[in-house]
Amino acid sequence: MDSLLSILIWLPILGAGSVLLIGNNRSEIARWVSVGISVLVFALSINLYLDFDTSTASMQFVEKVSWISQFNIFYHLGLDGISMPLIILTTFSTIIVIIAGWEVIKNRVADYMAAFLMMEGIIIGVFSAMDSMLYYVFWEASLIPMLLIIGIWGGQNRVYASIKFFLYTFLGSVFMLVSLIYMYNLSGSFAISEMYALPLSMVQQSWIFWAFFLAFAVKVPMFPVHTWLPDAHVQAPTGGSVILAAIMLKMGGYGFFRFSLPITPDASSSFATVVIVLSLIAIVYIGFVALVQKDMKKLIAYSSISHMGFVTLGVFAIFSIMKMDPNGELVSIAGASIESAYLGLEGAMIQMISHGFISAAMFLVVGVLYDRLHSRDITTYGGVINSMPKFTGFAVLFAMANAGLPGTSGFVGEFMVILGALQANFWYAFLAAMTLIIGAAYTLWMVKRVFWGTITNPEVSKLSDVNAREFGILSILAIAILWMGLYPQPVIEVMHASIVNLLEQSLTTKLPVLL
């Protein structure tokens, strides 16, 4: 299908418009139309996987037409093995949040459903844009539906949280815009591929690298620009938390893959240690912060920050594993193999996709409990297994996946990154591996306090187990987590050629070689 990417972008956005026209007074129709559109978009996105050529790193499903000819801006779409899995994750997650909000959202139902459909189309645009200005438009547009989701359907402090979310992410991306305009002045083009080929001095690369870094680090989010995330998660409705953790955080990781490494390879190498240190602080320190949380949603939010630290660690560890010699050959540093560098990058990608499944599942678990008792405080619960045995089974599985239990997706990405980091530096791997202990500590602490033991709150004994809708959603996520944990090969195969190409780009200097 020649225009498949455009269909995936504009079908949900136009669908959002049709849902708005249906109106909040006909909420049942709005729900059915929304879920129908999201299922159709997901089904269409599967064609990306089926028709994808895994043997090449070239962009596929390419569409290109002139958009703003005066500034050489194109409506240019395409995808490779890095963006394709993230697009399917987006279409998958949108179905989950729309069905999850089916009975829970009773206020302005059509508006709620429309916001998520609009978000879906915009984020697919982010992952498929090949023109940097088109990318920037989609990137900034994604703030609008999320701002509305938190601000309208959020908790008591939703206005504060939504404004904080907007200011952090907007201010971060302003620097990215400045760097894109600067490169346009140098090359005369906003095409991302042109920026890859643009010769840049070390000073130029350094400024551009930090401008990108501010935009992407806020989105991941990395320490110390992470403080907006716990507030946004706590105040957002369950669906908002799911999309925020499952997809929006991935926009930051994707930015490092798509922009920072290939456009500023020398600066990325030069500042890799700084990024790795910040990643390790996020993994270890934020893990301890999660350990002392009493609010379940806050605990999972801090856990997300800690787990996303693996993404940036895996990405920037490659500069301590391999380098490019003057003859253009990849050579090992300290005897490490090139497979270790692939492990770092592919592990980072697997970690992003796995985190999308697990964080979505964990926030849905909290949402199920909150819908029944209207509390996220861990001390409110205890002995939930006695009244909700099926639900507890799912919750414990997701919690174990969050702690990195082998056989679940949570183990695969982190293990690959740790193996890659081990070749870069023993202490990188040692500190990163500590998260398996810290993660197990805060996860088991929450499981013990919430689900095990005797019932101390009479209200807990009245809780009803999951209904068919909740059982279906949690089952789908459980299957995805186990599938990724037991057989991640199809995802790795899809991205491998693109990762090989990215590694070569990342290690190829743009600086003149001194003879």
C-alpha cells in the first residue's frame, strides 16, 4: 500500500474529528467508533511488519511531496527497523487505553476518546517523519492532547501537573528547533538524511548535541530533568499514564537514535561518559527513590525513570566498545566484540518496547484498584488476593516482569544492555545490574503490602475481581510480555540491519582526519 504511513497518521486524527462530531451526549456510539478506528489502525500497522524488508537499512514505505516549497520543507515519511516497532507499539497501546477507559470515563467520553486517537496519529507521525520540520511539528503537536488529557480528566492537582509537563517538554524542544534551523542554514534542507551528511566541526557538533540532549533527555526523562514525570503520572487518568509511559517516553529514546548519534557522532562520543553517568544515577538513585514511595502510581513512575536509564546507557556505551579507524574499519576497544555494541543498541530498543508493555500493565493494575477503592496509597490495601485472585495473578506477573524476571520481556532488554555495558566498562554493568536487586526490592515490597497477607481494611474484602473487559486487556498484555520474554527474535531481526547501519554512522567521524 503506497500511502500506508499517511493512512496510519491521518485515519486516527480524522477519526478523532468524527468522534468529536458524535458528541459527548452519545457516549456509547463514541466508544464503539473509537475502538473500531483503533483496531483498524492496529490491523493496518501489522502490514508494516509483514511487508518490511529486514535485509536492508534503507527507508521503506517512503512518501514524499512538497509541503512548504519556499523553505524546502517536504511532507516526507518513511520507516526503518528502528521506527517500525515503535509505530506498532503505538497502535497496540492505543487500543488498550481506549478499551481500558470504556466504563471508567463517564465525563466527556467523546472528547476523551478523541484525544487518544489524535495522540495516536501524531505519535506515528513523529516515528515516521523524514523531514526534520515535519518531525518537529508532530513532536510539538503531541503535547496538546496529553495536556488536555491530564488537565481535564486528571486528579486534584491536574492543572499544576499539566503545566509542569508542558513547560518542561516545550522548553526542552525549543533548543532542538534552534539547532534544526541552524543546520538548515548550513545545508539548505530540513531533510534528516541531508543532516546526516552535513560536515560539522567539533564545536558545532557540541552545541547541536546539547540542544538535542535537552529535548530528548526531558522526554526520556533522564536525571535531573525527570521531576515532571511523577507529577504527570500521579495526576493523569489511567489511560494518560499508560500512553505517557508506554509511548511518549519512547520519543526521547527514539530522538537519540534518529538525531543525536548520526548527526553529531563525535560530540556523542565525547560526551558519552556524561550521559552514561546520568543514566546510572537514574538507574540506581531513582530506584532507591521508588523504594520509599507510598503511592503506587508514584512508585511505578519512578520505576519507569529507572528502567529508561537502561536505554540511554545501552545507546552511549557503544563509544566505549568500538571505534572507527582512519581506514573506515570498525575496530574493537579493549578486546570487545562488535556484537557487544549491537547488544547495547538492540538492548536499548528492546527495553523501550518491553517498557511499553510492562509500564502499561502496571499502570492499568493501579487503575483497576483505584476504580474500586479510589485510593493509590499502599497502606490502604493488604490481602487483595483474597477477594481478587485472578487480578492478583496478573498483578504479580507484571510486577515480576517489572523486576526483570527471566522469561519476561523485562529481563531481555536489561540483560542485553548489561552484557553490552560489561564490554564497555565493568562498573557500568555492575551498577546497572544493581537495579535487578533494587527493582526486586521495591516491587516485592509493594506486592507484599498490597496483595499478600490478611485483609486489614474491610473495604478490601468487598472488592470484586476483574470483569471480562479487564481480564481481556490484562491477558493481552500478559501474552505480549511473555512472548517478548521467551521469543524476542522477530523484533531483533526487524531492527538488526538498521542497528548495524546506525552503529557505522555513530562511529564515523565528521572531523577531518589528521595525517
